[in-house]
Amino acid sequence: MEPSGTIVFATVGVTNFGFDVFSVAVPPSPAELDERRHTDGVSVNFNGQFADDAGDAVAFVSERTGAASLFLTRPGSDERPEPLPVADEGSLFHDRPTVRGGKVYFVSAHEKPEQVFRSWAAVYAAELKGGGGGGSSSKVTRVTPRGVVDMSPAVSASGELVAVATYGDRAWAFDFRVLETEVAVFRACDPARRVVVSPAGGWPTWHGERALFFHRVADDGWWSVFRVDLSLLDDGTLEPAAPARRVTPPGVHCFTPAAAGHGARWLAVATRRKGRAQRHVELFDLETETFHPLTERLNPGVHHYNPFFSPSGARLGYHRFRGAGASGDSVVPHLQPVRSPVGSIRLLRVNGTFPSFSPDATHLALNGDFFTSPGITVLRADGTKRWTIANQPDLFYTSWSPTEPGTLFTSAGPIFETPKATVRIARVEFDPAQLAPGRDEVVAHATVRMLTRPDAGNDAFPAVSPCGRWLVFRSGRTGHKNLYVTDASRGEGEVPPRRLTVGEWIDTMPSWSPDGELIAFSSNRHDPANPAVFSIYLVRPDGTGLRRVYVAGPEGSKEADKERINHVCFSPCSRWLLFTANFGGMMAEPVSGPNQFQPYGDLYVCRLDGSGLVRLTCNAYENGTPAWGPELRGLQALPLGPVAGEEGSLGKFDEPLWLTAEPLSL
């Protein structure tokens, strides 16, 4: 039986991005900059590359189809951007398109690796009809050798040479800040014959046909750009003529470089400077070794990402937040369809966290993000209307009673805290008749009642039994986080909670199966000293039958002990498990985008015995806090653009939190 239904989930920060691709002339005018927008303001558009020397056609990544897909746009045309001819390979993830010599090179994830904990990222190429910047293709050819992981490809101006940031055939080392990638080069006609030109580095860019720039963290802790010059041997092999040398000085973080071409003096870099909150693109003069501000002159309060030059070097592109008042959709949708690899499963990204279905699946309860949009709201399942239920600033997690349409359960207190921190289980009651089209808030009609004592420690993540009578929750009252069961109405003031699990480890995020037979939860009980590994466990509500679900590998395998699985819940039929896991590794260099706490987190489903593993999401974001409900009918017309929104948080996203204006601690 195939898994089916509707899965609603959260993605950290992605609904606030609103990126478009822009460019300016180089060198810039002393008086003004002629910023030109190349994309149309629909969805999220990023990681562009010029597709012709005139600086008009731009290949870029867009999420307008519900996944990261590749498009080409020509400013001045009234037509929508045309898809680049790679859609037939069915990938949920594409990145870094480059058009050279009648081909488009790009990153895709349509081929599953043979083992877990390996990235799906690899470089591919497709022929373009007529050699132009669009049209149909013949077939997609894998450039990356089988078993090898490549990302961040750069193609030389001639189209003959390719450079990549690569893991080679090594497994992902669970790095997610500074990736342990090498820089390798090879001829496009012979990709298996590659040479590592730097044992550490990423984001390569060609400077002519014999020099590469790339970024890495220098020994003093500053992200910096390095250069390596290449020699051509008699057998056609390229090798480093000398060790890579540092180009940009310490004292400023420099990353995602772009070279203007052979003989050009300009190197474009994204920088983070001390005392400046934004990432900006600057020009670095290779002759005088001086920086020249660029995007800070245009938009000082906005982040700018991943510069790229036109082939002639006359224009410099980048992507940035297009602005809440810009044309196109700069409004955050309540629900956004996401392309699903399983035809019987519908995926919807929610503008919030911890969604929960109402008993009749006509509404969703959810929180805002963890820090700036607290409280509980209720959303119509078609995404057209949203109401505030409780606006307390310290509520997280929602669980809707399956028997009481006007009852929700939540956690009241700080998230991500120690076992003894005061967090309480709360029962929220409201009149569901108040969820009317003409009413914006029902907070005055909701009551919030605590079910656990204030001195009981960290009580969180309540899940309701199918009969509606019981709650299972995580508590740190003994000094260790284990699971307890309490009365869903009276709480522990009248009925002492029953301890379900016991141990000096972390048992957390429980979920009750719809048939009432099992409770699933995440735990590190197999390795209590390691707070970074969690696996799925199942237990009966009476505490018997505890067992681990082995997903990544069999019992005793190295793979099984590397699992980091959270947010587990059941399918409506109780036969499948849905969760967030680290099985797919990294898809892109994290320093190239806004902050993601766990950029390796994607959604997966498996059977109760761990078999039948299917990856549902594949991107460079952190996806999590899912809820699995029945098939929602009448949503076929749900738009890809904005439905309604809250513009206050648009564009307000963080740089990677581990990246500061000071050197990293290595």
C-alpha cells in the first residue's frame, strides 16, 4: 500500500526570502549605479549566471514550480521565463546553471545514491537546441562520475574545463558549516580524469583557462579567496603549478567569488565586515589589492548574494531580497504547494511551524517561527483565511484534539532549554464557531489552562490519544527528558501523570498513532552521551513493546548509529512514519545562503519496520515539524503565488549564525 494523504510542514525562513536576480555595469559609475532586475518577482529566484555576452539572458534557479527548477529570462520580453531543458529528469533540486557552448551545466539530485548519508548532488549537462539559450534538449548526461558528489560547478569560457567543489567518493562527514570539500578540475569531455587542485575549498570560478579562484576558511579563521594557477601537461592533464595562494586579506570575510575573465582586474566577492549586519558584494582590484564597495551604495540594508560576471565582464549580477514594495509577489503565502515525488502524497509548505490538523481536516493550527511570531493561529486548509487563537509569546508546538474541535494542546515556555527549565503543557479552548470569514481574531474567546505544574521541569510536545482522553508528553522533571501520560482534561493537578519511559537519555517529540496502538518518539537512548543522534522508537501506550525502528541501516551497523531523526508522526492509516532526517547530506554550500539551523534536514517516510524509505523533500533548506493528514479535496486551484500575508517579516532573515564579523573558532 502506497503512502497517501496531505503532508504540511515548515521550512526555516524560506517564505521570507523573496529573491530576484539583479545586475549592474562594471566598472560602476562614480555617480550612480544602473541596477537592472532580470527576474520577474514570482516566487524565489536566485543563483543566476549570464547566458550570453550582451548581458541580457540570465539562467537562474526558481521555485515557482514547487521545487528548485532552472529557467532562462531575457529582460524586455513580455513572456514568462522559459524553462531550461532539464525538467525531464524529474529532480526536486537544481542549482548553479551555466550556459556554455550550446550546453547547460547544472547541479541536480534526480539520481539516488546507493548509500544513505551521501549527498544527492551531482553535475549534469544537457545540449541546447540550436546552441542557444533555451529550447528543447536531447538528453541529460551525468558529468559527475558515479559514486562521486559534486556541487558548485564552474565552467570555463571555452566550455572545455569544469571545476567543482567535491566530496569525491567520500561519504558526507556530517559537516554543515564549513564543508570538507576539495576543489577539483577536469575536462568536460573526460570528467572521470580529474585533478584535485586544492584539498580544501569551495565555490570555484575560472579566471581564463589556467587560473581558478575559490573560497575557504584560512588558518587565521577568516573566510578568504584563494588562487591556484594550473599547468597543462603533455598528456592533456591539468595540475597546480604551485600551491594555492591567498588573495583577499584577513580582517574581512570574503566568499562566493566571481572572476571577470582572463586579464580582467576585477574579482567580485560577497563580504561580511565588522560592524555591518548585511552581506554585500564588493569589487576587489587584483592589481591594487583594494576593495571597492558596490551593493552597499545601492541597498545598504539588504543582503546581497553570490555575484557573477557576464562573459565580457561588463556586468555583475547577484540576487537579493526584492523588497516588500516591489512588483511581483512580495507577500508571504499562508500555504505553498511543494512538488512531491510520490503521486499519492500532497506536500504543502506552511507559513509557520508545528502544524496540526483539525478533527475534520478543514483547518490547521500552527505556531509562528520560534522567535519573532509567537502564539497559535488557525488556518483554513485551503490557505485563504487565518485567525489568532492565542498570542502568548512563549507557546510552541500544537496538537489538535481529535474529538474536540475547539481544543488544542501546546507547550508554554522557552524552546530549546534544559530538562529543569519551566515549560508547561497547556490546554487551549476556543469556540470553533468563531472561525468565521468576517472575524480576524478569536483570542478574546480562547482560554489557556496549564495542565502540568510550574515546578515539574521541562514539559513539552503534547500529543493526544485518538480517543481524546490522554496526552503523552516529554518531561524533564527527573533531570532527564522522558515520556509521560496524563489526563487531557484534568491534568496532573487531579490525576498524577504516568511515566511511560525511564532512562538517563532524551526521549522526545512523541506522536500517537491514529489507531491508538502505538506511540512513536525520537530518542538517543542507544547513545545517551551523544546529544546529536536520534532514532525512532515505538512503544505501546501501556509501556510495553518498546523497540527501535532501524531506518538508515540494520542493528549494529555504522549507518544506524548516525541517524538524526526528529519530528516523527504517523500516516492517517497508521502504517507509515513521517520524519525529518539527515540521510541526504548537504545539497549546496551553506555559506552561500541565509541561515539554516540544520540545512541537511529533509522529510522522509518509511514503514513501521523501517523499510520502504522514500525521500519527500530535497533542497538546501531545513524542512521539519510535519503533520500528516488525509487527502484534502478542493485544493487543485491553490495558487503558487501569494494568497495573503504578513509583510512585516519579509526580508528579515539572518546570516548563518556561525558566521560573524570576527574570525571563526577553529
